[in-house]
Amino acid sequence: MQGNNKNFLFVYGTLRKGGANDHYLQHSELVEDTCWIIGEMHNTPFGYPIVRFRGQEKIRGELYAVTSEELIRIDELEGYDPEGKSENEYERVECTVFTDESEATAYTYIAGKGFAPINEAIIGGDWLVFLARKKTGR
């Protein structure tokens, strides 16, 4: 997860290239752009997705190497405070990230307790594909 002052971070929603918050990672190293974790993804009424570690869906995303400073800024975006477990919008957790050739351990953000009533599944586990379909009405 860490090496050379870098942290591996798996992103699946607005932080992906083409997402509303991709500028947070503009200076980060893209390690892998075709990768996934296992879980389930849900749409929220707020314009971004959540992920939970239940189910067996491939959640598509990207793997970045980020500095500790970049990780702190992304923690703030994601409403994550390491001291505020019960109040966090998202929790930053370790996960296994898969590619066709390998796997790695990285951080990602999963739904905090406040998202408990959210259950609109994103079939296929790809936020950007979901948005494109929603835009075209398909």
C-alpha cells in the first residue's frame, strides 16, 4: 500500500479520469487504469456513487500512487476523518485491487453509516458507464 512516500489509492467514481473530481489526481501517478475491486456499487441522489464490501460484482476503477498530502486532500473531499469513525461520510479502508495480470493492496473509500438507506444498484459496477447511459436514456 505504501512505498517511496506514496500510497496506492483505488478510485471508482468522481475521482476517475473524466469524473467531476478528477482534478484532485491530476499530479498523481496513474498505476493502472483497467482494474477492479469486488463488492457492490450504488447510485446516490448526490451525484456520486458509493461502494460496499458485500456482493460479488466487479467495481471498475483506476489505481493511483498518491502522496500523503494528496491523500489528506482526498480524505477531506470524501468526508473522512481518521478520528471520526461514526460521523464519516466515507470510510477509508484497505482493499485488494485486481488486474488481468496481478493484484495489489490499496486504499479506497466505502460508504459510511449515513448511506445505509441507499440501495439503487449500479449494475456492471462502472460509474462512468452508468453516467453515460443515464445521459442518453439507455
